[in-house]
Amino acid sequence: MSQDDVQRLESLLLATAEGSSTAFAELYSETSAHLFALLLRILRRRDLAEEALQDCYVRIWNKAKSYNAERGSPNVWLASIARYRALDMLRARRPEVSEYSSESGEPLPSHVDETVNIEQQAEDQSDLERLHDCLDELADDQRDALMLAYYEGYTHPELSERFAAPLGTVKSWVRRGLQRLRECLER
């Protein structure tokens, strides 16, 4: 994603935070396909992915003011909202995680789940910040290839075509980028 694209998404998020439904519609138009693909990969059911996508954009509308460009790009922020929603849906579908205790049949205190969720979100945010810092250390070609491969789902041949580079070169960018990213995250 080019710097112009990032700045455009940032300005759309800012306008959305100020209540612009036009900016929100543009933001949806530019990002919904990517988020839907991410949700579909996690949830593996189209109906659940569609429901999650709707929930995500309600949350984006309500939380746009909390976006901070210093903590990450708009795509990372949007993807984290989608990921959290998908994981919440998966947890809710697991029979061993219920809002009712198995012994008494009475509802568990709601603050228990919320506390765990807040702690997990704080940890995930810290991990995202570390990942963002490590991505900044990569060469542009490596970072762009990794982002397109893992956030957009591009295959190596598609990356080769997109970058007009030989397939072996693109594979090297991805492999070396992953290696450097792993080394950075292990520090």
C-alpha cells in the first residue's frame, strides 16, 4: 500500500470520527473487501463473515476517534478490529466457553469475561506495536511483499506480477522478510 493510500485512509478515518457518513461510506468501499476476506479466512463461513463485517463497521463508526496513526497504519487498526470480532464469534460458538456455569445453571458474572477481554486486548495491542516496529525495519520490497501476502492474500505468482519482478526474487523477499521479522520479534 502506498503512502498516499495510507494517508487517504487516515483522512477518511478522521472524517468518520467527526461524523461524516460520506467518508465512512468511502472507507467501507475501500476496505470492506479486504476485511471480509480476512473474516472469511478466520470464520470459514460466509454467513458468519458477513455478520462479523457488519459488526466491525458499526464498531469502526463508533470507535474511529480512538484511531492513532502513531500506533499503526489504518489497515492494521481495521484488521485488528476484524480479528477481535472474528475471535469473539469463534469463542461464543465453542460449547466449553459458556456464559452459564455448568453446575448451577446461573449466569457467570459478566465482568469476568470483560476483564479477560480487556487484558487480552492490551496484550494484543502491545504485540501489534512490536510487529509494526519490526515491519518498519524491513526493506520496502520485503515489507510490501509480506503485507500483500499475509494481509491481502496474494500468492507468490501474483506478487511477482504486481511487482514486475521474477518469481524467485519475490519468494526471496518474503522468505528473508519473514526471517528478519522473526529475529526482530524474538529480541
